[in-house]
Amino acid sequence: MNAWLKQCPTWQFALFWGMALAFGGLLGGIMGAIWKGHVDWGELAGMVAGGAAAGSFVGVASRVNQRN
């Protein structure tokens, strides 16, 4: 998988990591909601949006640092 990620353009690399973190935030939020017995949709949306933004930012920063 590492070889495949190195071949991807920067935008695909950032999209991959952004969606991976968004999915992780969604999964974690759902598990937390099940634990509490109450689903807070705003909290889930915040986790997904924050995970996607942070993952994309870190993906771009990582790719820029790899090429320098």
C-alpha cells in the first residue's frame, strides 16, 4: 500500500487520509453514542468534518515534506 500511496498525486493522497480520519471519527462517534445510549448528530458531524479537514491538511503537509 505504501508504494501505491507514493504514486498518488498530492490531492489523492490528502483525500485518502482525510476520508480515513473522517471514517475513524464517524466510527468512534457511533461507538460512543451506543455506549451513552444517545446519538448526538452534531457531535458526529463535527467529528467527521474535523477528521476530514485535519487528515487532508496533514496529508498535504506530509506530501510536501516528502518531496523537499
